[in-house]
Amino acid sequence: MLNTPIVQWLATMAEAAETSNQFGAALLPTVMVLGFVAAAGLGSVAWYNSKRPVGWEDKERPDFVPEVEESETPGLGNP
């Protein structure tokens, strides 16, 4: 069998997975699901606040999406 650092690392991770507790095993999928939900929610807010795509110009913004005002220096704060 190959004895490379990657194979050794994989073997170490496999041993750690066998001896880990239930909390550690559920933590990664939970974080991934919550991250996906947060990214989808924030992306939706950003999309609704952006310029409307072709064909969507006359659509109304949903009530739950906050209104974001444009600034002269975005990201720079007050000049």
C-alpha cells in the first residue's frame, strides 16, 4: 500500500471518525445546511434589491425584503 502523507492523513481521519462522538458527527452536516439556508436567504435579499432582470422590471418587491438605499460611495462610509 502507498505510504504517502495523504494516505496517512486519510487513515488518521478514518480513525478519528470511528472514535468521535455523535455530536461531532452531526456538527458538519448541520453547519453545511445552516450555511446553505443563510446563503440562499441573503442571496434572495440581494437579488430583490438589485436591478430587475429582463421581464421582471414591473414586478413588485415582497414585503419581507428590506429597502436598501443607494449611496454615492458604497462600502466606503461617509466621505
